[in-house]
Amino acid sequence: MPMRNSSDLIVIGAGVVGAACAYYAARHDLRVTVLDRGPVAGGTTGAGEGNLLVSDKEPGPELQLALLSLRLWRELAGELSARLEYEAKGGLVVAHDAQGSAALRDFAARQAAAGVVAEDVPGERLRDLEPHLAPGLAGGVHYPQDAQVQPALAAAHLLRAAGDRVRLRLGEEVTGILTGAHGRVRGVRTRAGDLLAPHVVNAAGTWGGALARLAGVALPVRPRRGFVLVTEPLPRVVRRKVYAADYVADVASDAAALQTSAVVEGTPAGPVLIGASRERVGFDRTLSVTALHRLAAQAVRLFPVLATVRALRTYVGFRPYLPDHLPAIGPDPRRPGLLHACGHEGAGIGLAPATGRIVAAVLTGDQSPLDITPFRPERFDGGVER
């Protein structure tokens, strides 16, 4: 008979990545406790647009992770019906001039060689796909694999679908990591008491670095702030996820200063979502009028029809950023029993299922669905902190 406060695995973080880790671990018959100091999807997940993208990713390990995740999201959408608000809408990346169009085609060709479906669209055909796009754009690439979910719903339904093998404890902050012989993890400490498990997953998102420090290891996760504008409900004037090619460069940038590159998409409910800004300002939630003005202007440049549309609200979130733009996924050899599943930056919702599958494979000794060497958490090794 298991102890009331023990489980096979403790997942710290009830965002979509933590929920996916819990879901796949439970499917392998592990008993899981999910802890969060706030509500389900109360951090980065709740402030996200639900992007499931391959269009913005260079060929390499993150793209392979994204392709695996897209397959898994399609499976989950079938298993969980319409509750995720999964929409295989596709993406359209556009270029304003001939030089940008040539660069975009070259980028798409390299992606296609890595398994991405990328369809060249001449400038004169862009409005066949998006009738309200601005005239005169030089060209674009259509990415039919891009999709979307409602992120808070996705996290909640993944946790629910895991069944009674998952215990959810909200409003409980982890204050320490319990260790035993040879520094091995044996559970966590909260203000409500100790919880025991031989494995702990750090799925704390933007706070993943702070959680790692509690375990005595270094993981340089930093917050990267972003804003999203939400318009009044509209007819479906934007059919896909549409953005200009400079968005890809912004995603890959290390700059701390404000960057904006509009990503415009319609939703089934009617409002149009307009992102994305990026800046490193710590956890400052102050509204940036400059960022919002830039996003609005860039959105109107893509879709002039939005010029007279009202923005009803805005929200802010923090992406968990690691210096090399790759997440930390897998076991931490510096602290046996600790696994990481954080640092996905703005791609966490898209990459969550693959991350959960990898974590479950590590825990059960199954073969990993892909090579996790590029995501090893000790690549930033600062050693064990005493």
C-alpha cells in the first residue's frame, strides 16, 4: 500500500509541459503528483497563443522535436476530441520584397530537406490563401503543418485525461528538494509538508532556473517578456497564422532590447490575436505602450482591414529562455533523480507532447523517440552548488 504522500514521480509545474509529462508518465502506469504554486496554466501557458509551429524553426534538434510533437498533438486531438480546440489551420510566412522572398524560399528549402512541408506561394497568389492580406507582397511560403490549440484547455484536459494516476496539488509552492544518499532526489518540501518520490521533474517554466537552484544545480533560465493584443470579435478575416519573415530572426535573436514582429491569426471565437514582442526585462509586467503600438502597426501593414478594428485587451507573459534557444529535457546527472523539462521559450506549447514522451521514456527505460543529447541540462554546467 503506497504512502499517502508518496508517488513514483513529482512534476513541478501545471502548465502544458508539466501536464504532458504527467500524462505520458501516467500512461506508463506511474503514479504522479503534480504541484504548482498557482492554478493550472497560471504561468507562461496561460499567456500563450497556443502555437504549434514548424515554420519558424531552423533545421536541427528543435525542429525534429517540433515535428514529433505535431504528430503527437494530432493523436491527442483525436483522443481528446474537440476539447483542446485543436485547429490545423496552417501557417503563411510572407516577404515584403524580392530579397526577403528569396531568403524565405532558401530557408523553406532547407526545412523541406528536414521533413517540413513547405509550399512556395508567388506574390500574386498570396491573396488566394488570405484575401485580406495587403497587396504588393513579394511572395511567401505556406506551411500546412502549423496548427494551434487553446493552451489552458490543453493543459487542463491532459491532466484530466491522465486519470486517477495523477494527483493535482495547486497553491503549493516547493520550498526545497529533498535528497538522500549520494545526493539522490527523494522528494520535495512544501509549506504543507514533505512529498516523497524517487524522481522529480522540473517543469517550472520561467522559474525553472530557480527550481534548479533549490536542487543545487545551475540552469540559466531567464524570462523573456512578450505582449499579445486581442481584438474585438470579427468574421474570419485571417484564416491562418500569418507573419512576416523577420519573425524567424527575432525568435533566434539573443538581443535583450525590445523586438516586435507581428504574428496575426484569427480564432474560432472571432477575436484576432496579434503578437509577438520580445524583451528581457526580468519579471517586470509593466505595460509597454511602445511594444503594443509597434505590434498594431505591423499587423495593419499585413492586414489593412485591421486599421479600424478595436483592440479590446492585451496580456503579458514570460517565455522561459535559455541562451542557446533549446530547452533542457531529460535527467540531470549532477543530481540523480532530477529531470528537467523547461526552457522551451515561446515554443513550449508546441513542444510539450514530445517533451512528455521523452521524460516518460527516461523514467521507464524505454527507447527515447529521438536523440536528446542536444537538450541535456548539464550543457550549461556550473557544477553542483554547495
